[in-house]
Amino acid sequence: MSRYKQILGVGAALMDVLAHVSEDFVVSTGRPKGGMTMVDPSEQSDLVAKLSVPIAEAPGGSACNTMVGLAKLGSNAHFLGKRGTDDLGDRLESDLHSTGLVPRLVRGTQATGCALSLVTPDAQRTMFTSLGASAEFAASDLDSVSMDGVGLVYLEGYLLFNTPFFDAVVAKANAAAVPVIVDCGSFDVVNIFRDHLRRILAERRIFGLLANEDESRALTETDPEPSLEWISQHVDLAVVKLGSRGALLAEGSRRVVAPVVHVPKVLDTTGAGDLWAAGLIAGLDRGWDLQRAAHLAAATAAEVIQVLGAQIPASGWERIGRV
């Protein structure tokens, strides 16, 4: 039984390029560790050229990662993104089809977007993203998108860099009475678009908001517990993720302290929040209560932080299936 029938994720269609680097390398970039910085293709290429370590390539993008996770967990997940007409776009679309996800990738004039993820020895990732064709998303790209059969729309916070398109997606979902969940994505995003996010929340246009501790603090300027209460006054489902300390969730008057699944070694936190969201929404899609869905979220995130990148191997999905 599916609570949402079809889940439509909207976000940047990116190929992730991942590399293990030293703390000094991240410092040398002059950008904040653990954040996400928008860069042009030439700056991204310069950073890649400076790497003296092997790199790995895999489909990425925050909402895309979540939708892949949902598809693997048995939900009917679709992903709306925009790609280029290049070989990278072909590889990306082929890889997404192989996951069981239904990709709806429209074509743009720029190259397919790419996200460089630098992973330091403490497993923290610092991202440098060139959106490419994803930056060309326009409201007109929604003209052919039907909300018939869609039970939930999931948006990545990074779409706020294209505010008119973000607002158009929310408006289309609102008009069709389809609930919207937004994942903040990065504290950088919240810092830049705090006022816009607060306005949308005040207008109660969003069903759910997912934030980590840094993002919630940037949004509400307070600690996790009072931050959760502030967010829950504006949405039906509020989440503040606390990393290795689990997560706090609120749904109406219900409060849940989510568990954390300990792992032998954390290799890379890339995709941890995305896959946590996939586990939570998959549990809710199955009709589970908030506590049980949060346990699935923790188990899913635990698997992805043990591998490089956001792609969980088959053995990991098998373990998740026993939750």
C-alpha cells in the first residue's frame, strides 16, 4: 500500500565527482568546509586539475539522490531535472534508469551540471557545484508536468538559487493540493534565502521542512529543540537532523527523537541527509508511524556514510530491507 502513490522529486540533475582530500586542500580553496559553493565550470575544472588523488563519478544532486533511494526502497519515485545534450547527460540518464527511478529529464542548452565533492579524513564533504543546464530551469518547463497521480512533491533547497522556478513548482503543487516537502540542503542556502523561506513558511505553502542542525540554526537563530518547535508552527512535518546524535521530528502534536545507527567507520557523509530523507519518506509512504519511519531513515543514512558517494551497494540495500 502506497500513501503517496507517486512521489515527484525536483532538483538539479548533476553528475557527482568525488575525491578524498586533505584538510589543507579544502583550506586552500578559501571556501567554508562542509558547505556548498556555486562555481562556474572553469573554477570547477581548475580545482579538479589540482587534485592528485583518484576521482569517482556517480549520479548526484540532492533531490535526485533522495528519489533514487525512494525507488530502491520500493516507492514510485520520479525525478524532474534538466540536463545537457552531451555525453555526460547520456551517462547520467542511463545510470538513473538502472536504479529503478523514473527520470524526467528535459534538455537545456548548457552542459550537464556537475558537483565536485571534496571529502576530508573526518568524512566531511565540501561541495563545489556548477549547475550547467540545471540553472536553465524555467516555469515553462512545468507546462508538460501533470500533477495527476502525484501524492507528494519533494524539493531540494538548492533550487532557491533559481527562486522563480522554485516558487513556480510550489505554486503548481499548491494549486493541485499536493503536499510539498523541502529539504534545506545547506546552511549556505538558508543564510542567503532566509527571508524567502520564512515568508513561504508563514504562508503555510509547505507541508514539511527537513533541516540539519546548522540549517535550522541559520533559519531560526536558535538551538535544535526550540528550532524544531518554531518550524513545527509553520509545517505539518518538521525535522531537525543532528548527525551522529540522531534527529528530532515533529508531526502535529507528536514529537519523536530518532535513533542513530552506529557504523564501524564513517567514510564519506556525501548523500547522508538525502538518503535519510529517502528512508523517512519511504516509511511514511508505507503507512508507518513517524517513529518507525525515522528508524528506516537512520538505517538508510548509516549505509551511505560507509561508502564513497551517495550510491548504496546491493549489500547495503539488503541490510536496509531487513529493518
